[in-house]
Amino acid sequence: MDTENPSAPTRPQSRIPGKNHPRRSPHAGVIHDNARHTTRFTVIGNHLAQHPELSALAIGLGVHIQSLPTGDLVDIKTLAVRFPEGQTRIAAALRELETHGYLRRTQERTADGRVVTRTVSCNKPGHRQRPAEPPRKPARRVDLEKRRPRKRLPEVPRPSHPHPALMRTATDLLAGLRRLDPRLLLSATDTERLAPGVAAWLERDLTPTAVRDALTSGLPQEPLRRPAALLAHRLTAQLPPPPPFHAPAPPPDARHPLQTCDGCERAFRAPGPGRCRDCRPDPAAAA
């Protein structure tokens, strides 16, 4: 019973080296004495602060770079002046951050021909949002095959005398069509182009109600893609003929005022004072 078993472990084996996590202890573990930051603070994700593969120097540089304002220099020489680790170790830490997606470095040529390194810091690698970069004016690309110009409305009849009152009535009539059918909602431009056609109808002795009925009766049930084009077609194709010609009536006989005859003092109608027909001398007897 007092013989040792050389194959028995003297203590429980730990987990795989490098994958161990620090044990939590209420007596020896870290205790946080936190204060709420209201100014000059940076939000850092635990995926960086507790990254399992980055070195302590890489994590520290990543936190430092994310705390800097846009435009600050983060090249190797500048960081080597700021930290005591030296250019070699700082360059290696930056490569670690670049490998794990926390940095993106690209070579760009400036307008004067110089080649500069543009560094982009990403606070959450893999996110789909556009990285924060200096604003650039996007190139405007126009696809001529997809963007077709809108067809102009067909020509509509024109009134012979476009009086302002007549055009105002025509415009009001078109603007009120949407109350009868919401599909006939017209833009200001379409209303202006269709108004002469409505005025031409009104000029032909049609009432606004008759014109409105002609434009809205028998509309198709399906949605109207271009209601203005449909109205322009009806204004042209269904234009009524001019009203029949009526000769003007002759003017009524002039009704002269009553006059008193200078001969017999009877009343008679005449343009001015004088004698009545009976008291006037006979032209034949006078000859």
C-alpha cells in the first residue's frame, strides 16, 4: 500500500496550453473602480481588447489608433516617436492588426505624382457599412439605354381668342377632374399644356359640365399610366364642330319720341319738332 504508482498523475492536468482562461476569484481577481465618462472617451469592442490571437502591443496600438481623430498620422515612424517599442515591433504589430482586419492600408498616387499610404481603421472587422473615408464626389454615371426621355404630350386644339377668363375656366376644369376620378391627378405642367384644348371646346358654345363629361366618361378600369396623354387624345379626337352660323338679326326700328304738331297740335313721333304727316305740304301740289 505504500508503493507509489508512477503512472498516476500527481495533480489534475490543465487544459491545452494557450487556450487557458484566467480563473475568476473573489479574492485575487481584478476589481473595477469605474466612473462614467462623459467627454474624451472611445468605445472599444471586447473583440479587440480581449482578442485571443493579437499581441498586447497590437491590441494597445489598435486601441490607440481608434481613439485618434480622423486625419492624424499613424505611420510607423510617427508611432515609434510616440511609443518606446521601436519601429520593428510597431511594424509587426501593425501587420497583426492588418491581418485581422482592424487596419487597411493602400497605396495611392496624389495629384502631384507622390505615392502615399492611406490607412483606414476599422473598429469592427467584417461589418458591411462603408468605412469612414474622406468624402469624395461620386462619378455620375448615366445609362442612356435605361433612361429614356419622357414623351411629350400630343398637340391639342387652340382657341381662336384665348381670353384670360376663358383660360382660367379651362385650367380650373382640368384641376377639378381629380375630384371625379383620382387617377386624373395632373401636374402643373400637364395642366398648362392641356388648358388650350379645353378652351377650344368652351369656345364652341359648350358648357364646362359638357366638357367635363366628355373627358371623364367611359374611362378604362385599369390604372392610367399617362392620364394627361389620354385627355390630350380626347380633346383632339372628339373636338366638336363650331356652332352653326346664324345671321345677325336686323336692328329694331328706331322709336322716336313724341312731338306736338305745329299745325294741328296733335302728337306724333319724329326725331324733332315739326308738323305731322297730315299737316305737311304735298310735294306734288307744291310743284
